[in-house]
Amino acid sequence: MSSDALFEPLPREEVTKAVERRYPSRIPLVRARWWGEGLWNQHGERLNELGKYPEDTVTLWANPLDIGRMGLSWKAQRSGRGHDSNCIIDDWAHLDEFIEKMPDPEEDPQYDGLIEQAAKLKASGRYILFGWWALFFERPWGIRGMENLMLDYHLEPENIHRLHDALCEQYCRHLRRAARDLGPDGFWTSDDLGHQTQLMMSPPVYREFLLPYYQRVGDCLRELGMHWWLHSCGNNTEILGDLADAGVDVFHPVQKHTMDEQSVSDIYGDRMTFLAGIDVQHILPEDDPAGVRREVRYLIDTFDREGGGMCLGAGNGIVGGTPFENIEAFLHEAIVYGAEHRGRFAR
């Protein structure tokens, strides 16, 4: 691959090779130019200079459950910003109505715009992701509030299963419509299942209340021929095998200082692809460009296997306080060293 071609977005076939561990020409960059809180205020228009570095996927974003369209008979409780401020279902007696009023994806007006976008993107030959944030932990967290949800796993198991079953059916209906009308290559979603030291719930609780619905989504995606990309912050080590079994193809970000990158790669690298995320908490904002480049090389050396199985991105949104030079060092090293490392495995 010529030096100029390195900086061109990869065609969908090359990203597919990386996901399926089939010798891509270079390591794809996915959600690498992810500008988080305060970054634009800090660097402004200068960030546009980084547009010379490719993003190798494009995403069609959807809202699978527009609660504002549901016409609920009660008023949701909101006390500020973020998931914890929400309690859409403050009384489980509202659950029947909540399920009954979930909008029909076949009549969802957001697809009018998505179909137009998809047609343009498919003509470009790019790898297309379709998806949304929040699946079976983050969305119920937003529906019930964190404190309620953690108690619900123990006090309201039947209602949690009913909510998850309804959400799962809603998600799969959206995925089927997206496959038919948009033709994406993969599905992007999130559930921040871990925190800095361990899972947000015990593995048995995950396996009882979330895993069955993960498996149903995985079955649906396999039927539709779409890859599954999952973002989950924190320490997910204890359930990576469960996620692979459920059908997750790409896991992001393998958060530094919470998960052991080498053991994760050694144990699971033949079962899933890793969208390795550079550390946005410490290394990217606090190190110097040489240290950032060193970390990029470490991630590539750790996760890039002979057949492929690696993409590279930011661990989460790159926040204000991050030096511009560090962001550019990350993107440049990801392209140049990523292509060099791939070259060792050229077939």
C-alpha cells in the first residue's frame, strides 16, 4: 500500500477482513476522531486539520425507543442530567402500558432520513454501522434509575425479565428493518457493564438477567448477516467469554488500568476482534507525543494477530485538556505503525 493510500478510508471489504480476522491491509481506525466534552472549546477549528486521518467506518444512528413519542399517561421523573436523573417507570404498575406503547419500527419516521443517508453511503463503498447507545443495562438504568435497577435485580426479577424481553423484541424489530431498508454491515451499541475494578453487577446476575437477551440479539444479527460491535467501559474480563458466546464480534475499548490487555488478547483473541481504545483518562491527556506513540505501538503489538482481529480507536471521547500534538501523534502512529505491523503478516 502506498504512503498516500494509507491515509484513505478503507473500503468495506478491508474492514470486514479485520473483523473476521482475514488479513486486512492495515488496522482500521474506528471512532478514533471522537471529540469529547470540552475538546472543541479548547482546540476549535484546529481539530479540522485532523480530518486528513481516516475514519474507516461510518455510522447511521437511530433511536430504538423514542419515549417522547409513546404518549405515556404519567409524567416521567427527571431531576437533572444523565441516566441517574431519569425514572421513566417509577412504578412497575406502569410496565404494561409502557410495553404496549412502544413505537412500531415499521412506522418510525426516522427511517425516511436514514434510508436516504444509507443510499449515499453504500455508493461510497464504505463499511456502514447502524446502531444506538444503550442496550440491556444502560437503557434500563435510564428507565428505572441506577438505585432502583440494582434493587430490581433482587426484588423485581419478573418485571426486569418482562422489561428486557420487550426491549429485546423492540431492538430486533429495528435490526430487521435496518437490514432490509439500510443494508448495514454491522451493529454498534453499548452497555457500560463495568467500572474501574469490576463488573457493575456480579457475573451470576449478568447471566440471569442480561445474557439471555444478549444471546437473542446475537442470534438475530447472525440471521441478518451483520457484525456486532459492543462498547462497554470498565472491567468486563469476567464475562468476555459470555459476550463472545452471545455473538459479539468486536469489543471496545479494553479499558486500560481496568483490564489486562495481554491476557485478554491471549485468551480471547481467536474468538473476537478488539477495537482497542487508547487511554483517554491518563496517557492521551497527560503523556507527551513520544509516550502516546509508544502506547499505540504497545496496543498494536498486543492485539494485532496474524490474520487480523484488531481495530484501533479512542477509548472514549477525547476530552478537553488533551494536547493537540498528542491526538495527532495517536492518529499518525496508528496509521503508519499499523500498516507496518500488518505488513509482517502479508500473504
